[in-house]
Amino acid sequence: MPDYRVIAIPTAVADSVRTTLVSPRYGHPAHVEVARGHGPCRHCLRSFRVGEEKRILFTLDAFDGLEPLPLPGPVYVHADPCTRYPEDGGFPADLRTRDFTFNAYSRGRVLRAQEHVRGDDVDAAIAALLARADVAYIHVRDTEAGCYDFRIERA
């Protein structure tokens, strides 16, 4: 079992977006489309099957509940219900072939470090960043698209 937790978006958020087609906190309309990109779904953290699965694009504040200042951005979830990724599941296997940017933050949304990581090097990078006393959590972002994927915290 890893010594960190993988925090996908809450089921309540994914279900609300699917039901209302409105972004939480912002009220922006959500957009449904057949997947044209790999994803991942920010709830189950599986890659989308391009050309097959429907996905919903909406605005999410990845700092909601953690920090007082928002930083919203675009994310996707499956249009059909899916199971939330388990927090003790380690780094998602579906994503280990991608390039990531790990933004390591202290409380107060202060960026302490940024690492560009290839999927097969994620474990060492996570261990090094979480070993720092000034890091509270890591935001995992897709390096190519720049969008938020999920958060990593100490177990």
C-alpha cells in the first residue's frame, strides 16, 4: 500500500454535474461530448475511450475546501456514472505512460516545488516531494494540456 492518498473529485461533485449539467460553485453550463481526448475522468481516473465514451466538460476549483482563494479550470468526468478511484489505490495505472507536472503546495496555496515527471518516474517524485516538510499536498496536472487531474496527500 502506498504511503500517500490519491484524491479524485468527490462523487457528490461528479453526480451533481451529471444531473444538473452545471459547474459547481460557478454555475457555468457544462458541455457533453464524445471523448476526443484521452482524459482522464477526474472521478474514476481512467482514460476516456476516444470516439466511444461521452464526457462532460465543466469548471472545477481544485482548491475548493483546501484554500480560501479559488483557481478554477476545465476538467472532465464520464457522462455515465463511474466508481470513484480509491484513495489507497496508488498512482493510477492508466496514467503511467503520460507526462505530468507535479505542483507541490504548502498550506495557503504557496507553490513550493514543481516537477515535470514521466509516468514511470512518478513514485520517486511523489516520495521526494512529500518528504519535504514544507509540502502539504501535490496537484497532478497533465503537462501537455495543463489541466488538473487529481491531488496527492500523505496517507
